Amino acid sequence: MHDAATLGFVERPGREYWWRQLGVGVRDRMVARVGPIVEWWAYCHRTDNERPYAVVFGERGLAVATPTVNDRGGPAQLLTVVAFVPSSLRHAVVVQKPRRPSLGRTALPGGAAPEPAGEQLPLPARLRGFLGNLPGEAQSRLQWPFVNGDDFDRGDFFYSGGEDELDVWCYLAGRRYVTFVSGHGTGLSGPAHRASWRLVCRQAEVAVR
């Protein structure tokens, strides 16, 4: 499991605004390649606050639109698609409810130790810090393919809300699997035992390229 990083917040338009900024043509291409849409987010790209990018997790694949330039030097979008094996999409719901505070350390059932996923996966620091804010079960489900032999390729995340309440989206993509989590958390500004989460963790097998 990972240590939680402090999440920053800024006053910017939400995902619906940046989705519109992509333009109808780009949106239609993304949905045509990987839809129907299961989850998505859009935001300004981290390299340019004026240009949009978007991630669409669909029933048939994952599509990422990233700002670039065309042959004439004008603005364009680079569309990257990871196709899924048909009918390989699976999901699990992770629910964390407020609980009584722990009075000291307790052993896990059977004396088992948690899997040290953070020491095994070459995740970027910002991605590790984001994952650390999620419940342990969600972290485990997202990373399971990659601690069991798949090679992590890339990942990204998005969140909106405030210090006490968040909507979150995140994907991890490898050579064999793509995992994706989305959902809602509340009571996050207080002690950890008061937090509530409802997350959907999805996993799909990557089609042979």
C-alpha cells in the first residue's frame, strides 16, 4: 500500500467543461473506438492549462486524447487506444464505512502481512500519492495484475471536490490488463476511521496488438 499525498485543489471548470472543449469530432472518435462509455474524465492538460485532454474507459477499450500539434503547427489531439478482449470486463464494488477508532495495532487474519505493492511497482510518485488516499482494498484491486506479472506501462488520475468530499477516477494500464477505479468519498478531512468510500474497481484484458 502507498502513503497518501496531500491533494491540492484549484478553482477551474469541471470535467464537463473540458469535455466540451475537445470538440464533437474528437469525442465521437473516442466513443466510436471504445464505447459505450463506462466512465470518463476530462480536464486541462498538465503541460498547458488552456488545452483539454480526456480519458474514456469504455466497454471495448481505453482511449486517451492528449493535446498535440498537426503538420501545420495548429492544435490537434493525439488519440491513444487500448482495445480490450471482448467480454473480459469485470468489476467489484469497494465500500468503506466509518468505524470505531483502533486502540493500537492489530494482526491481520491468519497473521498475514499486507502485500508491499508500493515496493514492487514502478509507479510515478504523484500516482503513488494519489492511490494512498484510497481504501486498501481498492489499491490492491487496481494493482493486482501488476504485482502478479503484468508490466505496468502508464496510468493517470483525476479528482474533483474538496478536502472533505471527493469524486475520483484513475486507471493503470499494462501489456495484459487495464484497471480503473471511480467513485465517491466523504468525511475525508477528519480522522481516517471516519471516512466513507464507495468505489467501483474495474479490470479488462488487453487484446493482442
